[in-house]
Amino acid sequence: MNTASLFRLLTSALALWSCDPGETTLVTSRHDGHTLELIDHPTMPGIGMTNHQPVLKFDGKMVSDENVGFPLLPEQYPGWIVRSYLADTLPSDRTPWTVYVSPGMFSREDFDRLAACFEAQRMQFQAGLDAFPRSATGKLSPGRIARLVYGEPPRPVIFRPKQGRFAVGDNTEIKENFILRPDGHWLLNIESNAGDGLHSTVFAAKGKLKAEQGKLVLEEPFVIDHPGIKAKPEMAGLSDADYLRSFADSTGRPLLSVIRNPF
């Protein structure tokens, strides 16, 4: 086989490996001339691997393909319209799915029609999510639909320290990110640049918050204990509590004005 033929063969193989398999419609509900569909949208992140992403489409337009969770303090979003189906969400290892319907894409009338389609075959949608295939990466699909919300989904907020504390190997370009999700989960990751386009991320700590009297509170002490990172010599004496106190978001708002550390 000559070089040109080998190149064409390899190109064709890579194209096949990178193609997304076709979508599969799992549930279709029609009500008053409108249609809501639950779709299995598979992608292939690598050779022989398939990830499965649940997608909702209303009248052919995507509504939601992610589960960002429901905020611990929903009173901070007074403009939302919420329909709750919490009675359907049986205990499982999956996080109940809050579906956000964007006012930028759908009218209030559309939201009511979408809800009517869902409620017309609610248990079929829930059963379809119960049986949703697991992705090759082991990532679980969302659990049953717990809420329909007419409003923009809340987004994580990133806080960074006033001064970097850690080193990762010999890397000098370090970003330390405290990522706060609206549903109360938080994550501290350390991003480093080793040069030559090589990047790494160390997940140094994670935990959950709880809501107490309208405030977000750490459930457990903030502790960093990861073998992949070490404190810079000049930061060796800094406690985890003082380190946490140094974080602020892009507007300068301190992290500890958003959450409380009772420890």
C-alpha cells in the first residue's frame, strides 16, 4: 500500500471514529398541537466510547441538555416560575433534573404548553430517564425531572485568592479556582501550565454547602490535603481558613460574604 492510500485509509477511519451516532427519540408527547421529546444524544469522545446525553426538545427546539441543579436559596431568583414534581423523584444515585426553560428562547405561553406536554406523559418521561443508558465514562445521566423552571439557569461563580498559595511541580503559571455551584456543591481546582501547550488540573478539595436562615454555610471544614500540590515556601505558614478568607470573585466580592465558614 502506497503512502497516499494509507493516508486516505487513516483519514477515513478517524472520520468514522469522530462521527456522532444518530439521536434516538425515547419519549414523544403531543398536546394541543405541540410536541415535547426526550432524546438520547450520543457522542463519541474516543475510540470505542459512547457518551449519552439526555436532551429535551419542544417543537423541535432544544430546551435543555444539562443538569446544573437547583439553588439552595431559590428566594434569590424571585422572577422564576417553578413547577415542581418532587413526588416523582425516587431516591437514587442520580441527581434530580431541574429543567430550565430560557425566556430568551421561549415565551411564557411556550413554557405553559411545554409543561402541559410533559404532564400529559409525565411517567413515561420519568421512566425513560430511569432507563437512560450510562455513558462510557461512567457519568450518570440526570435522574427524574424534579422541576420545570421558566428562567435562565444559574451559573457557577469562580473565586480566586488574592495571592497564589500552591506550586505544582516546576510550573509557575498557576490558577487557583474556588468554584461555587448554585446547588451548593463547591470545588477547589489548581490549573497549571507546564509549557509546550501542556495543561493540568488538580482537584484539590471539594464539598457541599447547606442553607441556614437564608445563608450558605460550609457543611464540613475546608481542608486541603492532596499529594499533587505543595505550598510555596513563602505561603507555608498560611492556614486553610486564612487562605479561604483571601478569595474574591471578578467583581471583588469576597467569598466569605457569600458563604459562611463556621469552623
